[in-house]
Amino acid sequence: MLWLCLHFPHLPIELRQPPDPGAAAIAARIGPRSILIACNAQARAQHVATGIDSISAVARIPELKLIEREPAAEKRALRALAVWSEQFSSEVCLDTQRWMLWLEAGASLHYFGGFEAFIAALQQGLATLGYTVGIGIAPTLEAAAILAHPQLQGHSRIVRTRKALLPALAPLPLQLLALAPEAHAGLRDSGLGTIGAVLAVPSAALARRFGPDLTRYLQRLTGAAADPRIFHKPARSYRRRLEFVAPVASLEGLLFPLRRLFFEFQGFLRARDSAVQSLRLQLLHRDAPPTMLELRTTDPERRALRLFSLLREKLERLVLPEPACEIRLEADQFIAPGDTQLSVLEDRTQRDANWSALLDKLRARLGDHAVRGLGLNADHRPERAWCIQTQSGEAQLPDAFPDRPLWILEPRPLRQLPKLMGHPERIETGWWDAAEARRDYYIAETDEGARWWLYRDAITHEWFLQGLWA
Amino acid sequence: MPSYPLPLCNPTDATALLAVLQGEARIWRGRDLAPVTARPTGFAALDHCLPGHGWPVGALTELLAVREGIGELSLPLPALRALCAQEYPIAFIAPPHIPYAPALRKAGIPLSRLLWIDTASDNDARWAAEQILREGGAGAILLWSDTQEGRALRRLQLAAETGRALAFLYRSAARRAHSSTAALRLVLESCAEGLAIEVIKARGGRTGRVVLEAVRAAAG
């Protein structure tokens, strides 16, 4: 086994979308003190770093925005990243306390053709999602975590074999070990400085002094003991929630986090080699009922940007009853890209996938019913001889079908009759259902030269205009 | 003012000078030299009147009908039929009435090539037309919009120029006096002999008048 660790050192602050415009930091209460656990780039640029307490941070940057830690949001963000990373590896496990994910990398390496390409693909994808990441590769989970540490500099982050592991870890400083603060202090007080020095101490002596947890951790680190984890289970359906700290009313405020959500979703689809034709989005409000949006695409789609631009069309035209406090993205039905779930209007233009993208765009903005096709109905009554059609397939008219006007109207009663031309056409039908009709149809010409299609109801003798010879 | 280096030639040799000037893209050549790409309308008498002998491709054609029911929709049908035969989709955008499927089918338009877009507002209709024109896959669009905004017309003309579709804009004849960026503007009126077409603007051609008989072949 070879593990690739993804460490997100700024996860608590980077999960906030849109990013805070000024210096901002996440603070957590640890005992009596409030300590910074993550800072954004603006804060870091002004020498406010993780680990210092809130009071001294604000002393350094008076306008610093302090945000209370939200462990639930961190968990959700990391789980979403785990779902996203399924596209790179079938075995994924995570540690929500330490903001880390591990992917089994051995199998994926063959697929990507080497470490460089694999790491580059991961880095690029995570940059799109907007996360800073440290990446380390090692035969054990904990060793990979150490190699992914952001403070590790000038040291190779890749160790391929168990044999190379100990020599690679030995010179690294003690602080990189994932231990409780008391254990760190104790080791430092014993005069130990490097991981190698700690590993050289007999484990019985370490266990006596620091308890069994430390020795067990070291055994998992070196691979001397197994490191069983609960693997992340791929879900059958997609559910993603995002809560806003402050309700969002603006379009930009919604689009920013949605963009990330869609890229996460793209990872989910890629992992399953599948695509969607429909996707549900709910915007939850404090008091009003949720706003439901449904995205439908003509062809199976998996590209985040395509789905995102369709959603954007819909959102731009949406009036929210009140600001949104939560977003939920859901999808249940997945299909292989290329298969079509519904037979729709545009498959004749398969030669051009852009055409169906266009139809999707039109539907997203104008509504599904605004974009239609026309079909024929075998019915003698003119108003029933046509239909709105969403499926393709060419209808044929019977031979010797009589001439008909290009515009058909709802029959309108006529008070004044224009000049009638030629012989009437008797249309008599429909006795088998309620809408029985017996009519005599005429072509007529108005004084202004327009041609109308009229009929006289053979029962009531009333005249109606039903078409225009446009 | 920037100076442009022109290729050297003898200024007394008119033919050589003309050849050089014609090779210069930034020199606007007169209407007789500017070729207009067009598709036959299916009516020889009308083709004869139009620059490029047909409906301009990648440009806006304005059809200003004096009233409904005079053959205003029959006029582009032969060109639409030819486009459908080449498997191009055709879009009707915001038509004023229901396009009658049996009549269109009988006129030789395969219904599967036809897209009918119904919009709630004129803005949406023009937006849809622009999207379709810019996508480039459609053979023709027919848009019914009575907009008076010069900017809206310019946007449509620009969108039409990005593709190779025929772009028909139906407006009421009340707009004939308004200026328009459309490449071709026709006023349609019925007369005793059939459909009278007045060419009130033709980029790269001349204005004029032509009467077509039997445009509404179906109506008596």
C-alpha cells in the first residue's frame, strides 16, 4: 500500500465562500484561551499565524475579523472533499479533526502514469475548488501525513518503500509528530530533537514514561503495526449541504459557493464515470418555504462549468422570498455519459452537441415549456390536428391532405363576413367524444387583401375565424 | 493620425493602384465591389432584386408586413425548406399565432427541424434569437419582435453576423420610417396580383419594388 495524504492546513478559513475580503481568522476556545486555528492570506501576510491567541492577534491587526470555529462545517467540507477525491482513488479515508484525507495511491499511479502527473492533477483540481493543500506520499498513513505537513521544507515529500521510510523520517523535527501537546513537551524535555531520536528509544521505556498511545502511534507510523481505518464509503446518491453564517441575498453571494459545490459534484461524477440529466437545488430560508430549483439537461452532463452556467441562468431570473441561509444540492439518478435518459427534441442534431447545450440554456432561462417542437395528430378537427411535441421523429401527413393556413387561431366569432372564395370544405367529426363538430370551412379575402380561414358551424350557423393564410 | 505603409506601385497605373487598394482590408469598397453571400429565396423575380440574388446570409432581414394573412410567412418558406433539406434546424421565436403544423408539413418543412420558442417578453425573445444566432448551428431564425430600440436591432444584427444563418425579423410596417441596422428591409403588402414587396433598404444593392404571384400557393 502507498498512501497519499492531502492536508488542508487552512480548511476552516478556506471553506468560507465567498472568501473574507480583509484579514480574517478562525478562533477556537482551548481551555480558558481563545486560540487562532486558521488565518487567511491577508492575516498571514501581517504576521498573524495559527497558534497565537486572539488577544495578541487583534493587537497586531486591529481590524482582524475573528470568526468562531464551526466543527460541523469543517466536517462537511472535508467529507465533500472526500467525495470529490473518489475520482482519484477507490480507497479514501479521512480525519476531520486534523483536516486530512488519505488516498490509496498505488493503483492510481498506474492510471496517471507517475507521481508528477498524479500530484499535478490533484493540485489543479484543489486549486479550482479553492483550497490550499499539502501533499505527502508514504507507505503508511501517518508517515504520509508527516510528509504532507506544510512546515516540511526542503525535504522530499515522497517515500516509496518501507525500507526507505525510517531513513527519510529520522532527520525530521519532533514537532511533526501527531502527538498531544503534553507528549511533545515531555519528549522535548527528555532532550530528544528528531523523529529518529524518538524511534531509537526502546518502546518499553517510551510506554512507561508516556503511556501506550505514543508507542502505538509510532508503530503505525513506521508500519510495525497495522493502522486500521474506517474507509469513506462511496454514496449512491449525492447530497451536499452548505450553511451560511449570515443569510445571503445577492446573486454573487450564491454563485460563489455554488461554483465550488459544482466542482465537487464533478469529482463525484467522474469517480463513478457517470453523468446527470437532472439535479435539484434547494435554497433554504429562515421563514419562507424553501426555493426549489431543478436543472435538466438534454444530454447527460458532468462538466461543472456547463451545469454551473445553466444554474446561473436560472438564478439570475429568480426572485428569492428572503435571503438564503442554506444551500442543498441533490442528485439521485446517474447515467453513463453518452446514454440518453429521455428522448428529446434535438437528437437529430447529435452532430453538434453545442445545439443541445443551446437548448438547455434556453430552457434554463425561459422555462422547459417555452422551448418546443411541433407534431401532428390524426384528428380531422383542425384545432386538434397538431400538438406540441418534445420528442423527435417525423410525422407524415396523409396523402392528399387539404391545404391549411400557416397560422391557426382560437376560433373567434365573426360579426362581419369578408368575401368568400371557392367551395366550402365540410369537416364533420368527433361524435364519439363530447366535442362533436360539423363545420363548413371557407377561404375568404378581406377588403385589405388578407386571407382568412373561416368556418360556419353547420348546427348553429355562426361564423368563426380560425386561421390566417400568412 | 497613424500612417499606414502601402505597398509601392506606380501611382499613374490605375489598374495596379486599384489592385493594391482592393487588397487593403481597411479600405471600404463601394457596394458594387462588396460581395453579398445569399441564399435563393425560391422566387426568381425577388432574387433578381436582391444583392447576392437571395436572402442575405449572416445578416438581419427585416420583413415589415402591412397586415397579417397576406403571405408574410409563406415568403421565406422556400428558403427554409432548402435549409431543412440540408438538416439545419429552424427556429420560430415568439410568433404572434400558433404555427400550424399540418400546413408547415404540407409546405415541405420537416417538423422535427422546427423549434418553436415562446417567450413571456420581447426581451426574452430577442435574447433567445441572439443565443441561437451566436451558437451558429441553426439554418434560420424567424423572430417576431416589435422593438423600437436601435440598440436591440444592432445587437441582433451583430449576432447574425457571427453565424451563417438567415435571420428574419418581423416587425409591423409602422416601423418602416425608423432607421434600422438590418442589411435588408422589405415592406410587404397585398395587391391585386399577389404580394407586393418594396425593398426599402438593401446593403450592397438597390431599393426597388417587385410583385410576386402565388406566394400563398395554398390559399386559392
